[in-house]
Amino acid sequence: MDATYKEEKPPNPRSKANIFEIITYRWILNFIKKGLKKELDLNDLYNVLDGDSSTFLGNKLEKFWDDELINAKTKNREPSFLKTLLKMFGTKFLLIGIFFTVLQIILR
């Protein structure tokens, strides 16, 4: 497969979803319905959001890893890839976890 080949895919519905649709995952329902009616193929997949592209995430991870290497060297310790991942994704997962915990408490 040629990495430079870009096939036209439908735009990602999450990019135009409002906050209610994002929280409730309403933006994905049409995709699920299509999958229930027929077997999905590559042409049914949406474009990747800019913030989820491997180029963007790879560059971001590289920046955090370089910072971790510098911090580890100045503090005479081994660099930690787990610390790097936590710096990159930790806040997002923590906020999502708190949100869903509160949601579970409210709905019970």
C-alpha cells in the first residue's frame, strides 16, 4: 500500500458535532446503523480528525519524549515512557474518568 495515496473518504461527523452529540456519542449513530445493515468496508470509514492523525500525535509524542530525556538526564535517572504517556494523555483521561464517574453517580 502506498502511504502517499489518499482516497476520498466522507468527512468525520464528529468535527461538526455539538457538545451534546459528542457527550452522548450521537454523532456515530449513522455509522453504526450502516454497519448493522451491511458489512462495512474501507470506503465507509470517515476521514481522521486532525488531532487524531498519526503525524500530529507522533510529533507530539516525540516532543514529550525529548523533554523526558532532558529531564531524566538533568536528574540522573532513567527516562520513563510511562511518564511521557501520562504527560501526553493523562489529563484527558483523568477528566473523562471524572466525568463518567459523576455521570454514573447521578444516574444511579
